[in-house]
Amino acid sequence: MKKIKFLLIPSFVFLICCSNSAIDETTPVIPTAPVTVLTDEQAMDQVQKDAIKYFWDYAEPNSKLGRERYHTDNPGFEASKVTTGGSGFGLMSLIVGVERGFIPRAEAVTRMTTAMDFLEKADRFHGAWAHWMDGNTGHAISFGNKDDGGDIVETAFLCQGLIAVREYFKNGNAQEKILSAKADNLWKGVEWSWYTNGENAMYWHWSPTYQWEMKFKLEGYNECLIAYILGAASTTHPIPAAAYHEGWTRNGTIATGKTQYGIPLVFKYNTASGNAGPLFWAQYSYLGLDPSQLSDKYANYWELTQNQAKIIYSYCVDNPKKWNGYSEKCWGLTASYSRNSDGTTGYSAHDTDNDLGVITPTAALSSFPYTPKESMKFLHFLYDEKKSTYVGIAGPYDAFSPQFNWVTPRYLAIDQGTIAPMIENHRTGLIWKLFMNAPEVKQGLLNLGFHSGKYGF
């Protein structure tokens, strides 16, 4: 799974990510004939159903959690590597599948129970899981130098899913209530306060070997907001409100009056220029956290998230680099597989400062709540015009480039895992309602000074 760790360095944003491959891992695009045009509802049903397959048909066999990645051209590649954050997205995706009748409820409960049992026995570091785990043993897999212990951001992504599972099944049959209780116990076991290192801020990692040596402070604005929300919501190991105000908002200096394409940015993004970052920053924390009607003294979060999606869309339509294929129906920049200058496939966080001519389907599809018309155009482009080229066994492939005439026939859990939940949030608000109505989530938000007329606080 890609690691989304951005360190603001004077001249660029440093991304710790998947290692580059020395082999060309992309497939040339072959022109295809058009397919049957779907209605809007049919198209949303189909892409949700397809994306859910990643966590149903291609889950890690032993743990039943999300595999870090799946290569259709090399199915055995890292087959037992489980991703923590992507598994949280997968749990929410499976809830959507159950609710829409795409997967059998009883079987989903059995699988999720297996997943909870695995997580209970897996390595934990003051309650937090590692970024990656071995699906057979539950042991942590090192993500990189000194990153061999607890990852509180990946854990927060997972806990969003755990809380959604708890809420969805808590009033069900006996087996469902057991599942709900297991999910509750797991999230309550996270020692959020430990990851402050005794300061008014949170830190991304702790290792029993390297302790706090990585020293990555969670400062806004990027994808990490949910870690502070859940830290404040914890009934067992809460963080102080001061950690949010002093750490995440940088003592209130997170706000900005800057605009892009005439659209307010609202916050300073953790990019070299402060411009809008990759779109996963408007998605990972917001699968459960509903930004509509959500505000605190720093921002209106609907304006923040919607504006980011509108800026990325406007940039792609403007297409200042004149890449072939960018248009009103083909847009979306976020972190994904990418194309290296030597022709091999690597990994990059695509945004307005780092536009490499690569379109990542999850960017537009997981922005449905923010840009419904623009996202729908992209969805129809994929399924009505390019399905046999850009869509595979588990939904849209991770990335493609009309400019360089390639598509990578591969999937990443954290890209595939946001599609079904965010489209469902657009359609019914299902995951938002589950998460936001959790009593400790409401209290945690209140503790930090948030208000939501939609949820009565």
C-alpha cells in the first residue's frame, strides 16, 4: 500500500512510497468499440459492485482483510501483504455491498468476524497496528527505514471502518452483535494519547526499536485529520483538545486566503506551494467524517473539501500542460501508480503541482459527494466509452495516461477502497450516518469545537 507521508521541504514535497520497478508494468492502450450506455443509477451500481470485488473476490485469503495491491498480470505478487488503512476502507466497502445486496449479509458477517479475530491477534504497538501486516501471521511488515511499528494514521483509517461495522451490526442477530462487540473492543484498544509523545500534537509512528526517531508530526492540512478526531473521541485513551489546536491547526495558522482558479483553498495544503494537494486528502478522512454542515472556528469543511475537488477538476479542464486526453469527462489527480521518465512504473502523488499526465479514476469517482455532475461524466466516460480498456476485474484500473498511451492493469487497496463508500455517501449518506451518529464521535467533535447542524451538535 502506498504510504502517504508528506514532509514539507523547502523546494518540494517528499513522498515516501512504493519502490519503483525496473520492469515496464503498464499495458499499451488498444482502441476498443463502444459499449452499451448505462443510466446514471446503473453506472453507480456497477462501479460500486466492481470496486467491492477487490475486498470480496481478491481479499487476503487468511485474514479476509484487504491486500495491499493486486496485479492482474502477476496475481501472486505480495499476495499475503495486508494493508491496515485500506482494510478499513474495505470494511466500509463491504457494508455498502451488504446494504445494496451485492454480497450476502451472513457471509459478510462471517468474513468480518474472521478479520476481527485476525486484528485482535496481530501485532499492535500501544494499540496501533503497523502500516502493513503479514496476512498469515499478523506480524508487522516494515514499510521502510525505521517504520516497523505502530502507524496511528493507518490505524485511524482502519478505526473509521471498525466504528462503521459496530454501528451497522449492533442491533442485528446474535452473530452480528458479536461482530459489533469485537469491532468496538478493537478500536477502544488504541492508545491515541501515546502517539502525542507527551506533547500537544500527534506523531505518525512509534517503533519499539527506534522509538520516536521518525518524528513525523501530524500537521494540517493533508489526509490525517481523522487521527485527531478519533483521538479526541476515544473513551479509553483520549488526546487533549490542545493537541488538535496546537498540533494539527498549527496554532490556527492553517487557514489561508489564497485561491486557485478563483476558488478559495480555505486551508494551506502541505504542498510546496500551498496549492490544492492530491484528492485523497479530501477523501480518506471523510469516508466516515461527514463534512457537509460541519464547521469549527477554522473552516467550513464542506467548502474545504468541495473546493479541493472543484480546483482539481478546473485544473484538468484548463490543462495547462496540454496533456492529451484531459477534458471535462476525463479528469482526476491523486496518488497512484505513475510513469517514470525511463518508462517504468513507479508511484506518485499527482496534483496541480505534480501533474505527470496521469489520470487516477478513484480521484473523480471518490469525489462524487463534492462534484456529482463532473464525477458522473467521468463515470460514464469509463463505463460507456472505455470499459474494456480502463476497467478490469475489480473496477477501474488504478491509473492510465492518454498522453503516453498506457494503462496499468493493477489495483491498490486505498484507491479502490474509497470508491464504493464515497459514492454511497453521495447516494444515501450511509457510511456518514453510521460514523457521525456514533456517540463518542459526536462527543469527540464537540471536544474539539466542531459543530454540525445535520447531526444535532
